[in-house]
Amino acid sequence: MQVKFNTESWFNSKTVTDKVDQAKIKALSRQGAAVRTTAKRSMRYRTSQKTQEEQKSAGTRKRIHKSKPSKPGTPPHAIKPHPFMRKLSDFSYDQATESVVVGPLPFRVAKGVVPPLHEFGGTKKIRNPRRRKRRIGSGGEISVTGGKRKRVRYIKLRTAAQVARANRLNEQLYGSEYITGKYAPRPFMRPALTKVMARYPEFWTNSVSP
């Protein structure tokens, strides 16, 4: 008597598919967690200049170290005390595509543009750091003289006309209120993925138990 084993129905049985699905989710989640952890650790913490100054004033810090950005092509720094991408990075399993998604969550203030700029580089419209919005009661430009080496006279602004003049001169001196900022790529997710890929087989080893 010959008995034929229907491999197709066996592999498609609910018991087997359920175990495979569970193993797949577990393995992919482990992969996602490993990529997230590697990406986080690649971003070194730095304390912001403002926080350093506050700490020095409070007597908890002796020296202020100039905070420089990371070199282009290397992961960005994680600036304390802001959460930045090191704390905001996460992963999740996408059931529709049966894959895991890893990366930083969107920022409320930056509206999600910071992570792509760091990863791929690019340009972004930013506020001109040299421009100042003059108001009544503040100091402001009242006159500009000279040629290449301009001499600017400042006074305390007391009238709306002086404020308007100061804002106009401020724009003439320092340009538009918004400028285009250029950002060199500082990837952190792609290097982490490349580093973890070599470990993928271990995440699947003995993943489906009888």
C-alpha cells in the first residue's frame, strides 16, 4: 500500500502557517530592534551650548566646550537635553507588507524634515540667524554710513517710525528673513542596517519550533 504525503496541504495547514507567521514577526522584530539600537548608539551625545552655559552659571560645570557638528558622512550628534532621534527612533511590524519599518519618528517642531536631511543631505528654508526683528523699546539700527566698511549707529527705539527704519536697515545689512540652508548627508540608518545585515541569519535560526 502506497501512501502519498500532500506537502502542499501540510505547509498550508493553519498550525504550520500560524507558527511561521509568529516566527516571522519575532525574527523581523528582532532585526528591527537590532537596527534601531545600532543606529542609536552611532549618535554620540553632546550637551548644547546653552545648557553648558546654564550649568556653568549654576556652578555644576567648570568649562564650556564648543559644540561642533559631526563630520559630513558620519552619524549626527544627539544634543542634550533634547530627545533628538536617539530617543525618538523606533521600529514596528507592518502586517500589510509583512516587513519591519525602522527609523526616527516625526518631530513636532521640525515636521519630520530633520531625519531625511541628516540621512540624505539637501536644502531647507531656514530663518536667517543674522536677522533681528526690531520693536519699540529694543535697540536697533538708525543709520548706516561708509562704503565697504560700514559703520552702523544704534539707538533705543522709541517710535514706530524708528522701528520701521531699523527693520529696513537690518534687512539691507543682513539680507532676507529666510535663507536656504544646505546640509551635508550624515547617515545613521543605512550604516546601521548594513552593519546588522550580517547578523540576519541568527535571528531566523530555530525560529519555527515544532
